[in-house]
Amino acid sequence: MNKIDTSQWGTFSVGDLVDKLDLKFLPERRFNKAMDVSEYPSDEFNLPLVNAKHSNNGIMYYGRQNEWQHATMTIDIVGDGAASTGDVYAQPQETGVLYNAYLVKPKEDVSENVLFYLATVIQRCIKDRFGYDNKCTWDKVKIEKVKLPIDSSGKPDWAYMDSFMQNVMNESKACLGNLRLALAI
């Protein structure tokens, strides 16, 4: 890909773009990790739960969908983890929060492509600023600044971000297709 000219882009606080969600375990009983979550999805444990996870898109456990508040089209930010502090993952599917992470949701309706774009931009902004000894709390993250393409009115150019990510996805699919052909030889 060619280098992108960002000289005409705008600067935005993360908190101006997304809101933090406060999602909780719903039953009026004490949470029991051994009984209330599973490491593997199943018909019973069908809701991905984010946690301090440095892989698997931040999903470490699965819960019962009816026992957890959840949301779609969110971004997972790991607030506290030995290696994962500051990791950021797009979560377009229904997702809940176990602990050591939190979900934020764009203030505007955005496409899945834009969600991936925003997650990448936020991670590039915060990953190296926080660590195990300097937790990645919402109060700190919401004031961090990110640069985004803007439209003629100075607002984030969601259409450009959507198109850019669609091009990235198309290029990735083409590369995977070429790899499959090469492996078939």
C-alpha cells in the first residue's frame, strides 16, 4: 500500500468518538467463574466475553447470553493485563465483559469496516502509552488524541474509512486466494 497523506486530517479525543459501556453480569447472585463461564463456545455458553487476553481477539471466555449485558458493534480495550494492557479489538458481534477490559461504542452508527479502522487507530495511539504498572483506564484513554480523515465540514470522514478498509479487506482476500493457489501446486 502507498503511504497515506495525513497532513489534512483532524485530531479528535477518543472520548469524542466513543462512549464507554458499563456491561455487567445480570443474575442476583455471586459470580462463580467455574460455573458461569466456559473457555469454549457451546449452545449454553454462546456469548463471547472479553478479558485481559493478548490473542483470540481479546475473547477468553464465553457466558450464557441471558446472564450478561452485551452489545454489538463495539471496541474492546484491555485495561489491565501483563502483556495485553492497551490491546484493542473490534467486536462487531454480540459481546459482554468479564473483567480487566471494557467495551466502547462509537457515538455514531458506523459500518463494520469503520469499527475495524477505529480499533486500529486507537490501539496505535494507546498501546505503547500504557502497561501493567500504568493501567489503561477509560479516564486516561478518553483524553488521548487520534488523527482521522475528515470531510469538508471537519467531521470524521466515515465513508473514506469504510472505503479504505474495504480495499484492505479485498487485498487481503486476493493475497489469501493467491496463497491457496500456490499451496495447491
